[in-house]
Amino acid sequence: MIKCTKCKATKNDSMFYRNKYKINGRQSRCKVCHNKANMKWRKANPDKYTTYNCHPRRNEEMKIKSKMRSRQHRHDMSDRYIRDLMTMHTDLKPEDIPEALVECHRINLKLKRMLKLTKKLKPT
């Protein structure tokens, strides 16, 4: 439980954005207060916001970062990656999937990858 510095309410950790530079690993303002402040700034500075977010170079950087992130999760076989795969074309939420099922799916994926590798290594 963390106390928001803006609204002074004590909330669950999941109600705060992550920040690896803070001692507790979370922002000091809750997501609601953070989003309100961002919207206020955007309305007050529309020219700065559009200049920064609509720059073509930034869009390219974001695409590259996104690809790198997805590759990293795919490589690590993280729970997040497995849950996203399992819920991709369904109405399920990632948190609805039990841990045992996630582990079974991870093992299944590892086996499929090993089979692919062995097929590639076989001489033709």
C-alpha cells in the first residue's frame, strides 16, 4: 500500500505506475492523479505535445523499441508473454488464467521450439 502525494489516498501498489529509480519501485502519484496532470499539461501545451509525439523519428524509435521488447519477452518466455499469447484471440483477461495452465503452455511452446530446431539441424 502506497500513499499518493497528490490526492493523499492510500492505494494498492498496482494503482501506481512503475519507476525503477524509486526505492519502492513505483511513482509517487497514483495513476489517476498522474493522468489528470498529463491531460492538464497537454491542454496547456498543445504545440509542444504535438511536436514531440508527431515527430517521424520518434515514431520509428517507438517501433524499434516495441519490437525489441516483444523479442525479449518471447525469448524469456515470461508469464506476461505466455498470458498474452493465450488471451490474444479471446475475451479472457490475462489475470483469469491459472498459473498451472500458464506453466503447461510454456512447456508446450518450449517443446515446439525444440522440434523446430531439430528439424533445421537435420541434414537433408
